[in-house]
Amino acid sequence: MTCADMKKVQWSAAVVHHCGELNPVMFGGFMKEIVAVLREPLHPAVPRAILRTMLKMDIPRKWHGTLANLAFNYLSDPMAPVAHKVYAMAILARFALDYPDLIGELKAAIQFHYPTSSPAFQSRAKRIAKLHDFHPEKG
């Protein structure tokens, strides 16, 4: 997913997506490479496929901090596609089950973006808010 040919990058993202649907465990040994690609994606399809696959993975604990930072970056980026934000939000919600201190920051990010966000974002935000017992709207 680091090729200069954008078609090949898109194809590789599709392969990651499909393999992740079938067997997300296979990516566990490639976390260093996955994080590097998430930091500098060449095409929007790449983080979308990786973040979606991460929803199904058992992410090694040593990567939680790094991935939480990257997820917050995607969530707060006004130029990030909605899918990136939604998947990042879901990853953060899962991490917040193990790290309750993340809930406050996640809540603030959701409440900040909620009023102007897409229906997909709002739908996921409502589910996450219900899971972590807060309201997605400010107030």
C-alpha cells in the first residue's frame, strides 16, 4: 500500500478489506507496517480498509496508545472522509472500554462534530453514546 501507482494502492486496500472480513487475525503481526501506512496514507481507500479491519481485530495492547492517537487525529480532521471518522470513533469506543479516561475526550469530540456531521456519523455517535452513557448532542 505504499506504491506510487494509485490503482495498485486502491486494489491493495480492497484486498486488505476482503481479507480482513474473512480473517482479521492475519493482520496482527503487521501492526508496525499498518501504523506506518495509517500515518501517511497514499489514498483514502487505505485508511478506510485498515480502520474497518481493525474493528474486527484483537489489537495488541502495546499499540493501543498509538492507534488511539491516530484515531483521534482522523476523528478531528475536518477533511477526513466520514468513513474514516466513523471507524476511528468505533475503535476509540472499544478502547474506552479498557481505558475509561478516553471517554471524556471521545465524548467531547463527538459532541463537537455532531451538529454538523453526516447521518452516518450521527448514527454511530448515538450508538457509542448509548454504550458509554452520554448524549451525543451538547447539553
